[in-house]
Amino acid sequence: MNQTIEFEKNTRVLIDELKSVCANYGLGNDGNEFKIITQVFLYKFLNDKFAYEIRQLDDELARADNPAAVPREMSGPEYELLMM
């Protein structure tokens, strides 16, 4: 329950920050503001989901301090296998 409240709080902060950025660039209260916020959330969701899934598949990624650096160090075939 507490984790859900924290997630909602962080989500609201992220939306407020995105709205602020849109307003600073002249897109506040515009139809494009909704599109931008929706696309950012979709990108973040897919990126987080991808990172979670590959950590489940590879023990080295699960133990890594910086999981984003591990795929960069993989060989071509090893990286392709992970992406499958």
C-alpha cells in the first residue's frame, strides 16, 4: 500500500514537471501537451519494462551495479541473443 502511494506521488511530480516544460516552450494547455506527456510515459514504461525483463534473463545484469553498461560490453552474438 505504501509503495502505491509513493508511486502515485512520483507520477504526479513527473506530470507536473512535464507540464512545466511544455508551458515553458509554449505548449501549455495545448493538444500537443497531452501527446508529449503520453509519449514520455509510454517511453518510460517500455524502457523500465525492458530493463526489468532483461535483468530476469541474465544473472550478470541482475547483479550489476550499473546494468546499462553490461550490454555495451557484450559481444555481438551475445548481445543479439539477449535481445531475442
